[in-house]
Amino acid sequence: MNPSGLAVRPGAPDDEDSVVAANLAMALETEDLVLNAEVLRRGVRRALSAPPDCRYFIAQPAAGGDPVGQLMVTREWSDWRDAWVWWIQSVYVWPAHRGKGVYRRLYAAVLAEAAAAGVPVVRLYVDTRNTSAQATYAALGMDGGHYQVFEATLPAPVGPGT
Ligand SMILES: CC(C)(COP(=O)(O)OP(=O)(O)OC[C@H]1O[C@@H](n2cnc3c(N)ncnc32)[C@H](O)[C@@H]1OP(=O)(O)O)[C@@H](O)C(=O)NCCC(=O)NCCS
């Protein structure tokens, strides 16, 4: 699709099915992970109803039709900057629509909103093996050289009510 025929709009509760499908496909493709669909659906549902803490951006043909790409933005407080920093997550463009500027449009929409909101930095993390996405982010001017991400996975809570 020609990018000029593309619209980027905020995610809404009606996007739940397509966003769940995109996240399942993305995890499998990029990390060989089969996500728990029930947990994912709950997480997506909350994300679609929880602005401004998390928001989806959906790319779709301007004339209507199924979504062709998505990303989610969350925010994190930076005491160093006395400001919210935005994080991009859950980036996915359906394979048939890749290489046509869909992500470029999504990213431009995020940057425009971030600038208008006075956000000083937009960040994302990407699997070290995902060299294709890394090349995309670098091509659009992001700098991947500064940090590595470290994480601890905690045991799932057990007991009544969990
Ligand atoms: C990575 C991904 C989001 C890129 O989306 P896309 O819509 O195809 O990207 P765009 O067409 O907007 O490309 C933007 C720029 O990135 C570069 N680029 C895109 N794909 C690239 C690739 N595979 N290799 C190198 N550069 C690439 C190009 O320079 C392009 O600029 P151009 O339009 O001037 O040529 C998409 O391939 C995807 O969904 N991949 C699977 C999921 C994934 O990896 N998600 C990221 C998890 S962190």
C-alpha cells in the first residue's frame, strides 16, 4: 500500500482481536515465543483502555479495512529529566505490508505527539537477534548504542485470588 493511503489512529477497545493477533504473531516471529493468549488478551484489553499510561497507535488504510501495523507507547518517569520518557513496544507490521513505510508513519505519529507533549526522549528495546528491526530503527535515526537492558523474571504469584 502507498503510505499516502495510510492513516494512523489511536487504538480503541474494538482493536482487541487484531492487536492480540499481531502480538501473538510478533512474539513467534521475532523471539520464537508462544505467548499465553489469555494473559495477552487481558493485557491488551487494559492497554486499550488505559491512556495516557499506555496507548496503541494503529495504522490502517485511510479508505478503511483491516489494520496493517501497530505499536504501543508506555511512559516512565525520568527524575534526571523531570519529565515522562515514552517507550515504544509491541511493534508489528503484517508481512504483506512491510517495506512500504508503515512503520515510518507510525513512528512519525509518535514523534509528533511526543514533541507536542514536551516529551524529551522516545525509547524502545529490541531483541539482540532482531537485526531487521534494528536496521529499521537505525534508518529512522534512533541510536541503539547507549544501553543494554537487564531484567529479572520473578516467580508467578500463587495462592487464593491469584
Ligand atoms: C521492523 C518492522 C516494524 C518494520 O516495518 P516496515 O513498515 O516494514 O518499515 P518501513 O517500511 O517503514 O521502513 C522504514 C525504514 O527502515 C528501513 N528498513 C525497513 N525494513 C528494513 C530491513 N528489513 N532491513 C533494513 N532496513 C530496513 C528502510 O530504510 C526504511 O526506509 P525507506 O522507506 O526509506 O526505505 C517490520 O518489519 C516488522 O513488523 N517486523 C516483525 C516484527 C518486529 O520485528 N517488531 C519489532 C520488535 S522490537
